[in-house]
Amino acid sequence: MEVTDEHDWWILAANHRRTDPWDLIVFNFGTRNVDEVNWCLHHVLGCRRRSENGKNYSFGKPCTGKQYIYIPPTGWTPPTTEDDVAWERVRSTINSSMVKSLHLSLYAYRLSISGHDFSKVGYLLNTKRITARLDRTHPHAAEYVSGSDEIILQSLGNDPLDRSTIVHEAVHASFDYQHSFGVRTYKLDEECFAYVVQMLYLQKFYGQVWPSAWSHEFEAKATWEAAWKVANAFRGPGAVRPELTDALTKAYRESAAGRGVGTLDRSGHNGVR
């Protein structure tokens, strides 16, 4: 619905039988953080009118154009606190300077990503065109789902390993967004590429030597080791040798995640709406 200077969140909530105006705010912007709400009002709705105390933006003129908000359907309830934390964890990770400093271009996969691409994913998260939620029963540490434009987290851990899985999924989100502009990728290439980006991120914390703490066996170890070697080679003075990317492709295809993935299988992206 269109909003004007005759509306505020409390009036809108009462008009639509909501006792808590935050229901509408969370439905539209996916956050309870006041600074983030004001960011959305300014950058998404184009609000330029200040509240009487000057601390918040309000509906109405002056504004950059007509202003619209969405009204939640009857029966809708706000996300759980854990979902809010999951979204904030993903958003803050991708908007960090460390992630925006990542760049990678690999001829073997004919794929590339840059800080600009991560900034775009960060913007899509800020504006809730890409969402995030927690699912403790999910079979993977994290997953980007193209059909619903969301990143699912299995836990709310916040160490470099946890954040690296978010970075991995943000690579998929970036290519999903680029799908709308004609970029088409193969699942096998994109997965291997995302693992290398993930290892580049982890090397910012652990250096280029494989951490001794990872000497134990884990499901994706062979894939991680192969991607680690590609990341090291990318950071080196020469070109990445084909045998390194071939070894990564082989390791992924032999893993539980990559078993059955064909060379020409498409990624299944449909664009970020």
C-alpha cells in the first residue's frame, strides 16, 4: 500500500489489526535494528522527512517518489529471534571489508568474482531481496536456495569456519543474481569455484599453510585440501596450473556432495527477484 505523511507505523499497525508496529517493520525490512530500519527508509523507500526528534525518517514529503510498504497477510508472525540473528550474521559477514577484498578469476571454470559482486550481494541482503534463516535440522552447514533467494544456516556459530560457509554460499547468490543478466554457470564449475573463494577467505585468518587443527578426517576434507592448493596457487606469482583445478574437480565429484553431478549440469539459478 502507498504511505504518506498521514501514516506512521503505529497507525498502520492499528489499521491492519496488528498490536505491535514492529510486525510491519520486520515484514518489510527484516530487522529490529533501528539504524538498519532508518537505512531502509532512506535508501529503499526514499524517505527524506525527519521525525520531530531528528533521529528517524518518517513517511511523506520530502521524498524521492511514491512510497509503498507491504502488509503482512493474516496469520503471519515475525521471524524468530534466531532467524533475525541468522540474517544479521550473514549480512554482516558479506558486508565486511574482508569479504569485499576478495577477488578471484579462474580460467579453468571461466568464472570470476570481485568485491563489487560481494557488495551487490550485501545490498540485496540489506534490502531483504536475499534473506537468511536458521534451520538446525538442515543437512549442510549452510546452503543458498535459488528458488527462495535465501541462505539457510545450520547453526549460529561465528568463528572463521562458520563465516567461510556463508562466503561460499554468497558466491552462489552472486551467480544467481547475475543469472538475470545472462550469466549462465555449470553446477560443477560453480561449486569448485566457491570452494576456492571460501579457502581464500580462510587463508586471511590462517595464512597459506594448511592448519594443523584440520588434520582429522571430515566429509569435505579432500575437496577443501584441493581448493586450498588452488587458492595458494592463485595467490602465487604464476598462473594456476590445470592439474590443480582438475584435482579439485575430481575431489568434489568423489565427495558426497558432488556425487552424481554431471559436467554439463546447470546450476539451476533463476535470478534474484
